[in-house]
Amino acid sequence: MAGIYLHIPFCKSKCHYCNFFSLASQKLKVPFLPALEREIDLTREYLGGETVQTIYFGGGTPSLYSPMALQGLMERVTSPPGPSPGGYTSPPDPSPAGEGRIVRPADMEITIELNPEDVTEEYVAGLRKTWFNRFSLGVQSFDDGDLRTLNRAHSAAQSMRAVTLLKEAGYGNISIDLIYGIPGSESSGWEKNLEIAFSLGVPHISAYALTVEARTPLAWMIERKKSAPVSDELQEKQFRTLVERTKANGYLQYEISNFCKPGHHAIHNTNYWNGVPYLGLGPSAHSYDGRSRRWNISSLSGYITAISKGEPVFESEQLTPDQRYNEYVMTSLRTMWGCNGKKIIFDFGITIYDLFKKGIMPMIGQGWVTKKEEVYYLTDEGKLFADRVASALFITG
Ligand code: SF4
């Protein structure tokens, strides 16, 4: 099995905390689509014939394109290679579903990230003619004050309306992103955010601690005391509330930042954590084939120029066994499936497992890790120190 990620690098405006590769200028929005289609054709061999189980449109803001334009990309990704190697043919005719349209491959999870302000009745009607079956809304907060602090382009009311419109259209697989630890936010405000999420009945919540990335407006504002700093105590308090409230409302914490009702975990993201290969398309997108990683150039004009010459520009690295072990420990410990000692022995050898055990014993003593039949799991307390636990187990040098 494999996944495909398509990176759409445009946004209406830049959020203050964001360090993803995306541009507020949409000058290259039109030439970007044929470039992406061309990259799809140029990279068909990357996954070595693996069955594609998931497709994920992220960004940036995929919902800046019409549903039909995105459907064209999906059909391109899933169609057999074109008639002329490296050639570019027109996207499929955007006729309504059922009129000669290729049918979505069975059991495929196809996700689109949506910004709430783009989710209008008309846009949802457009989505109904596409293969998308999972919707990830960039809500971040249901508090307009928080949204202003983050410089988001939408309001809390637009987020609630977006969920309602998607549900009215019959979609059940809806996820919302929330951010905690926002400067100036109150614990009561965070609890209210969660209560609204529960009352909307969304089956999946991704909740992240606000991170102050270098060279972002947020970092600049904190440095110049124009914004309160991000407080570790507030983040810890809000994380504890998150874990407690989601559990009480029937959500499984299947990864440190991801919570779902049974059966609603994100297959695409879970596959990342399980080391399943994926192909990333678009500027800055990363790919993984099981042995090496590669990442596309983080320049939109550079990307378009290179692709139009048929020469994608990317950097790559071959992963060493130590790197693969470190990645396995770091990602598996974050999930509810835990870090499997037998897998470590099988993939990396008994000597590495002995080192792992030596490192993890003090964590068990500390109450941060628990063990059941050679599988190690973070406790609720340990989830607060996940990075510290993982780095104590890393092989370095
Ligand atoms: S919408 Fe997302 S990608 Fe765009 S600026 Fe905001 S956080 Fe970054």
C-alpha cells in the first residue's frame, strides 16, 4: 500500500504562526496546475507499482481551487500512464459524476484540507461531484479573539457553518484542526472550544500545541513584546484538559495529537507513522520509498521552471539503519499501537534492542512508559514528555 500527497502552495493571507511553504500571492495559481500534472506523469514509477490507498490534498489551501480542478488532478494520479512518456495531456472532462466519469477506486481514502471560509453551499455542491470522502477543516479555534491573534482569515461562525454544510451534504468523515496554548487564551476558552467540537459531532480532531517558529510574524511579535509569549504551563494545562475531555466524550487518542471516534482514524497519516511509502507532489513536498527520503525544491517559480523542462528538482537522502530505528521509535511511541520490541529485534537486531531496553527502563520507573508483551506505550503523563523519551532512546553519532 502507498499514499500520495499533493501540496497546494497558495493561501489568501499568511497566518502569524505559519512556517509551511505557502505564498499569499496567487500569481502562479494558473501555471501551477499543469506543472503539478506534469510532475504526476514524471514520478509515476516512484512507488514501484504499490497500490495507492490514500490521496491527501494539503497545503497551503487546496480549497482555493475549484472542486473540479482538484478532481482532475485525482483522476490524473489514478489513471494509467499517458500516451507519450513525460508528455502532458488535458485533464479529464469535468462532467458530473455518473456521466462517463472514472469511478473512485474502491476503499481509497481521499482527503482535502479546507479553510472554513471557502466552504460555501456552492463549494460543497461542487465537492459532491468529486471523489473526496474525508474533509479536514482548518478551524484552529472557535474563539474569534484567538483567530485574530493567529491572523486566520475566517471566523468561528464560518467554521461552525462549514461543519454543518458538510454534514448536510451527507459527509460523515470530517476532521477539525485545533490549536492550544494560544497567547492570551484562557483555560475556560479552550474547554469551550472542545465543547463546541463535541457538540458539532465531528468524529476526528487533530489538536496541536502552538509552536513559535523562527522567522514568523508570531516570533517577531513575541520578541518585540507585541504579543504575550507562549506559556509552557498553559500548554500543559490545556493538553491535560484535551486528553481528559476527549476521552470522556468517546474519542480515542490514537496519536498524541490525533483523536477519533472508533473507525475514524486518518488512514493517510497512520500510514506515515507506520512507515508506509508515499509520494509527495508539489513544491516542498516530501516522499519516502521505504529506504530513502526526498524533498522537492521550496520555490514555486523554481518548481514550475524545472518541471516544465521535465527535470524535477529535489534533494534526497538514503536512510541509515540508525536513522530508520530512530524514526520508528519516535513515531511508534506517539501512537496507541506503541513501540514493538519484537519489531526492533526483527528489523534492527538484538544489540539495538538491548540498547533500547537500557534506555527505556528509567522511563518505565518514572511512570512515563508502560509495557505489555514486549510492546511499549507512553502513559498519559509520558505523553507530555514524548520528545524527551524518544531522544533518550535515539542512537546518535
Ligand atoms: S492557511 Fe495554513 S498554510 Fe496557509 S498560512 Fe495559514 S497555517 Fe499556513
